Amino acid sequence: MKHKLVYIEWEDAVSNNLKWFSEEQALDWDKNISMIVKECGFILKEDKKHIFFVNRMADTRYDEDGSLEYGGLHKIPITWIRERKVLKS
């Protein structure tokens, strides 16, 4: 297989624009909110700043060149990643 299959866990950015908050409420929201995302996918590209991976690959045999199509695109800053494991494929 050309692309590594990986499990990646990262802390994502999160926001709340539903209402106005007092300073105390805002600080309480900050203290209690986090978004940990857990995902498996295939690495297409990686550099010092980002990892770019996809959840799905489809073999488009109907194409003349037999190329793959990709779905579930993710570009994540490396500094956001909390855990990463290469899975056997």
C-alpha cells in the first residue's frame, strides 16, 4: 500500500457564538471545554507544520488512468496531535 494507515488523536479548535457570556461564564466555559478528535486515515502528505490525511480512498477503475479518488480530507497542525499510531494494513 502506497499510503500509511494511521490512527490520529488531536485536540481541535472549538468556539461558541451562541450567546454572550459574562467574564466568569467565559472563563468557566474555557476551563471545561475541549474537543478531542479520534480518526483513522491514510497519510498523503506531511511536513514540519501539518499532516494531511484522508479517511477514504476509492479505486476509480472506470478512469482511463486508474487513479484514486479521496474523501474525508483533513489538514491538521502537527502541534495539535496528541497521539499517533501506524496501523498495520
